[in-house]
Amino acid sequence: MRVIITGGTGLIGKALTHELVRRGHEVIVLSRSPKLASGLPAGVRVEGWDARSAKGWGPLADGAGAIVNLAGENIAGTGFLPQRWTDERKRRILESRLNAGRAVVEAVEQAANKPGVVIQSSGVDYYPADETADMTEESPRGSSFLADVTRDWEASTEAVEALGVRRAIIRTGVVLSKEAGVLPKLALPYLLFVGGPIGSGRQPFPWIALDDEAAAIAFLIEHPTASGPFNLTAPNPLTNAEFGRVLGKVLGRPSFVPAPAFAFKLAFGELAVLLLEGRRALPKRLLELGFQFKYPDAESALRAIYGR
């Protein structure tokens, strides 16, 4: 089938593109800078878009098998160190997601032959921060800035359902990859022999290996009854301290130097909640549909990532 991916040049988008090509699908990636797109498999088509409308690419949705909407400004910023959430950054984080959602809806509305499914990105920050409670897809929404963003992000493509298009929502946890994302930032202190728990260390760390993230999205595309929200997290969540001990073990480094919460709050302000809070998000509905994780535990995932 033909699959269109918004945000296809990002970490998840590239991995998903490789997975879909491996499965024999045709992939079209939408990019605001198509000439700069790199790291994609041979034969993948890259089309330009303005990230806010169906102008120029809308006809591609006619008869497509799926549209995967991953587009949105990076919550932590694009540099190695996280960027504070100023009012302007908060506005861009939300508007980038709403604009992409509206573009997808516009393309579906224009299509004579509607796409088979829309996969809508979201995150486990949809749920309230809690150190002990298990969060499944039926759990209530939180009341934080990110909970509000995920609510609106999910709703941005809801209109396609009234057009008869199946829609699945992916609430993704922390995606583990050596190349980008959170893991290189977490691993650096360990490589410098100063790794350890962040804050209390008791906050849940809902993670998923990049390979499983891509495979799970492809699974939802291909599964004809998959609709509604799905937690894309590994079935064995850990606390921040537990994950740190596993990371230290795999890297051959100690994991006993704590990073105090006040230092993160001082350095990053409100953004510090990304590391100081967490949710025990479980992939209940994904497992019920029969998805099998390649890396269900953190040690096997980290050993595969670091080749150790």
C-alpha cells in the first residue's frame, strides 16, 4: 500500500519508513525541506509541504493506504541540551501539531478514495504523573501543559472518522535510540562516570525501543480493526533509578551519583518535568491485538542499541 508520513525525516519517521519499505509498502515522506532529507531508503519519495495545508501534496492522499501524522515541533528542542518552555515555544509546540492535523484532514476531505487509516501521533504525557498507578488507554487525562497539548493534538485529526476513515492514536513513551532523542543525553553522565538517578529516581520511565516503535506503527496500519488510542511503550516499565542501573550495567559504568531535582528545575524551568515526572503507561491494547515486542525488557534493548 501507499503510506504518506508527515514528520517522516525525524527519528521515528525514518525508522518507520525503513520498516514499511522492508514490508513492501510504497512510502511518501512529506518534508518542509525535501532537498535536505537524508537517511531514507532508496526509492522513497520525498515531497514538499508547508506543514499547515494540503497544498501540493493533497492529491497523494487519494487512494492511499495510510497517512501517518508524526509532525510537530520537538518538545525538548533540537539541540543537545533541552530548551526552556517560554510562552513562545509553548505556542509553537501546540500550533505546529494543530496545523499538521488540519493539513491531514484537508487532504482526506479532498480525496475521492479515502485513505484506509490515519495514524495520529501523541504521547504518554496525556496521562497524569503518578509514581505507582498503571496507566492504560482507559486511564483519565492529566491536567498539565503536555496533557493539554496531547489532547488537542489527538483531536486535530478526529474529523477524518466522520469521513469513514479508521483512526488509531499512538501515545508514545521515551523512544530509545543511540542516534538521537533522550537516550544520548541520559547516557552521557554514565559515560563520564557520574551517572545516577534523576531527582528521587522513583518516577516511572515509560520507554520503548525504536525498532518496536516502528514495528508497532506498521502493525497498527496493517491491522484492519485497530482504532482508538494505543500506548506505545514496552510492557516492562521501570523507574528512573531502575533504568539508570540497567543503563550503567550495559555501559559498564557506575550508577550511584544522583542528579538533584532542584538543579534541573533551575536549569530548565518547567521543562524539567520531562525527567522529574513519569507515568507507568502500559501497552494493554497493543498486546491484546497480538503485537509481539522484539525488546520487552530494557537490558535487551540497550544491549542491542550499544552492541554489548
